[in-house]
Amino acid sequence: MSNKASCKACSFYEDHAANSGTVAGDAGLCRFNPPVSQPDANARGLWPVVTGSDWCGHFDDESKAA
């Protein structure tokens, strides 16, 4: 794995836009796994929120969107 592997450089990372439509700091959404269910049946599932400098074993820079 490259030492440049980070969530921000991963094809599964998406900038996290707040309800106002602005990006919330260095936060992003990891789109590798499906959203995590919430305990309340009426609640929506949530994508894991990560920072751009985080990383994991699923890093993929090959299919990064153009």
C-alpha cells in the first residue's frame, strides 16, 4: 500500500456536505460498506463519517471517479 493511501484519495470517499450544502471541515463519507442501521426503526441509516487523513484496508485509488 502506498504511503499516500488516505480516505481523501480513495475512490470510496465522498466529501460530506452538511444540510447547508457546505463541506463539513475535513469530514467525508466512506461509501465502501452500506449505511449502518440505527436502533430506531424510523431512523435513517448512516454512512460512516471519516476524516480525509484516515485510512483502512479497503483503500482503492484505481477506480477513482474522474
